[in-house]
Amino acid sequence: MDFQVLATDRLELVHIEKHHAKSFFDIMSRDEVTKYYGMSSLTEMGDAEKIIESFRQTFESGRGIRWGIIVKETGAFIGTVGLNNLNLKSKKAEIGFELHPSYWNKGYVSEAVKEVLAYCFGQLGIFRLGAVTFPENGASIALLQKLGFEKEGMLRGYLYQDNRSHDAFIFSLLADE
């Protein structure tokens, strides 16, 4: 499978490469971003580079796709959106995203996720797209519901962060909904 660059009116969704590491680190080193992410904030640039390398390996193995979110007008790298636990044979995946706080509440994640949904259901033939959130993550929950995702229930002790297990909500959106 070739990596597909996607575009919206304001955004370009691109392959994340090493030259994005500084911007990615700037996002993932912020506690307000990682608070509900399922991992601790990054403390070293090398960690950002390792994660970017893991995105490449995950794509090459067919287990996921991660796009960098670029603002067309400025060229700014403002976050990522992607598919985790991708299984084309079973026609399912989970979506995840994060965004630099300077760009929150401007509709960028909604715009990016809508484009990824169209790609998943149209090009990849995905039938079920899931999303996992911390119950306290009101912004992500509101976004998922606005995009048509339905809350299915709670996964007890599903996320591990800050040396303890946390419950998570599971949402889904089906291709025929």
C-alpha cells in the first residue's frame, strides 16, 4: 500500500518525516496535550524521532497510518491524525489524533478527521472505525459525537498512564451510518 497524502480546504495530511520531529516534540511535550493521550509527555527530542520512526514501521507493516496535519497557508505542522490497530482483512481500525493547543477550537481536527473518514470508508474499504477516549476528555468526546460516532461503553482499566490504569470509553462509526 502506498502512503496517500490527503488534503482539505485548509489542511494537507502528509507523511510524517524526521524534519517534523521538532514540531512533533513541541506538541507531545505539553502536558495539556498528553493529559488524555495514554502516554506521558515527551522529555527528549530523541523520543519524538523514535515515535516518528515507529509511525513509519507501523505503516510499512500494514498495522496503521499516521498523517501529519499541516496548515496549507503557513506550512505549520500542528498535530497528527491516524489509524491504529488497522486490519484491512477485518475491515476495521481505530482513529486517534492530537493537536497543538494554539490550534484548538478552530475546527482543524474535525476537518482532518472527516477527510480520514472519507479515505477509510471510500478507499480502504473499512467498515468499522473505533475511537478510545478517557471519560474526562470532553473535547474529544464532543468531536466524535459530532462526527457521528456512537458511544458503545466503557473499557475498564484499558489505558495505562502515570503509573496507573484508567478506564476508557469506546466509540464507533460504521461505514453504513
